Amino acid sequence: MKLILASLSTTRRDMLEAAGIRFEAHSALLNEEKAKAELRGDGLAAHAVAKSLAELKALSIEAKGALVIGSDQTLEFGDFGMLDKPTSKAEARKQLKMLKGKSHFLHSAVVAVENGKVVWKHVDTARLTMRDLSDDFLTDYLEREYEAVRHSVGCYHIEGRGVQLFEWMEGNYFTILGLPLLPLLAYLRERGILKS
């Protein structure tokens, strides 16, 4: 069965390619910011927003006879609720200063759609604790990394220099990267798309 990833995310594509999965990547036909605002307006919790966005992304691709995979991630931080991707270096610095020395949660969802219907979904959560970052470190980090992480909620990639931001992480590595890969692989084996 043909597999389509409803995302052009480099990180998600790299994960699937490294796992030896054959797939096509298509841009989801969805105004993600508008959809996220509507879901938040409905009062959905952060994990439910991730799942709903993953579902909307997968449903946005019409491909008869193919299995379409949608994925999304939200960052939940205490009383602030969900954080959004920063729109400037100054906003990225503000977010990192807010997160430093504290824990936050990443909710990663993956959904499979076949012939316009959701056939499988999974949400996983990881807890990450940032260390107490100095202003000098933050300045240096953003000078070096901002362009690479500006499209990432939380302003980091743990597979790179962003790992230096953290004191502790609890949860699956792939969940932190933004795609619960192991449950997805198990589902693809169950469907006979991957060999067991």
C-alpha cells in the first residue's frame, strides 16, 4: 500500500527514511494556525489539539487506496497552557527564559487515514526539564541556532545543540522529535505494510 506523509517537515521525513520506510511527502492542505486557534477556542487540552491537528492534516490529502499519515506536536507549559512557535528572535528568547529551570510537556500525535476515514491514532507525551540557562548562554545559543529552530515550538532541536538546554528528559526520543515512531511502525506491521 502506498504511504503518504502529510507533512514536509524535514525531521519527520528523516525519521521515516532512517527507519527504511518508503513514502511520499505532501504538504498538508490546511491553514494550521487558523485550525489551531479554532481548536484552542473550543477549549481542547494540548494533547487533544495535537491529535486533532494530526487528523486534519491527514484528512486534507485525498489519495484513494493510500494510507495518509498526519502528525503534530504541541508544547504545554503550566499555567501558560500551549506555547506557539516564536515569531522573532526576541520572542524566542522570551520563551526560553520562561522555560528555563522548569518542566514542560510535549504531546506528539500521529494519525492514519484511509479513503477519507481515520483508521488509527496515537498520542504520546514526554516531559522535559530545562536547566537554569545563563543570559550569556541564551544569547550565544540564539545567535547560532535561531534560523534552524525558529519554526520549532520551544525553540530547540534536541538532536543538535538544543540538547544543551536540558537537565532531564522523560519520554521517547521520537516523541520529543515530533512523531511517535515506534507505535506507528507497530501499526504498519499490523497492517502488513511493513514486514513483521
